Amino acid sequence: MSEIKGSNLEPILGWLMENLEPVEPKDEDAPIRASLRYIENRSGHIDY
């Protein structure tokens, strides 16, 4: 995931969006949804 090092989150966010689980599973059963939310909530801090 070299995209994260350069703060280029677009490819990662795109992949997560394309593979997002349906709304039905609970968050603990939806790791892609949880990852997407994590990155979106911390995108300003991912610059290393």
C-alpha cells in the first residue's frame, strides 16, 4: 500500500467503495466498511 505513504488515498478509497459490503451486516461483520470509515475519518492524519 505505497499509496498511503504518499497520501494518495484515491486508489484505496476507490477499491474500498467498489468492494463495500451491503448495508445489512453489522459493522463488526463488515471489515471493508469499517476500513473505509477509518480512513475517511483520519485522512487528514495519514501523511507519512
